[in-house]
Amino acid sequence: MGPGYFVIAILGCADGGTACTPVATLQTRYSSEAECSAATSSALEANTNFDFPTLLARCRAEKSAESADSQRTPSLPARARRS
């Protein structure tokens, strides 16, 4: 199953974009990658308060809670987990 939605991740970069660290994930969810990509410029403008010379906004696919629950591996009973 594909992603449930997309979110924007803000990345802080020390060297112009090659060594970046995630600094925030915005709470707004987008139903398509195109919709998310269209919102990255305004999201970046609204999130400039991080201490990095370069900031990037990237869309990231997230699974919805429903699809994540359905793909979890069932846990084993406690006695089966002991060695």
C-alpha cells in the first residue's frame, strides 16, 4: 500500500545542502506529493528560526495510522520470546 499522506520536513544544513539534519516536521498533512511540494516555499518562509546557514523543506511520505497498524508484525507471547 502507498503512503497515507505527505508531510513537510525542515532540514538544517551546515554546508549548503549535503550534510543536513532534520530540525522539524510540520503537522500539516497533504494528500498528494504535488500538494505537499506546492506548500514547501511558504513552509520554509514560516520556519526560519533554526540556527543553520541553510534550511531546506522536503516532502516526506508518511503512512496513515490505519495502514501502519495493518502492516505490523504480530508480537509473540512472552514465553516464546525467551531464549
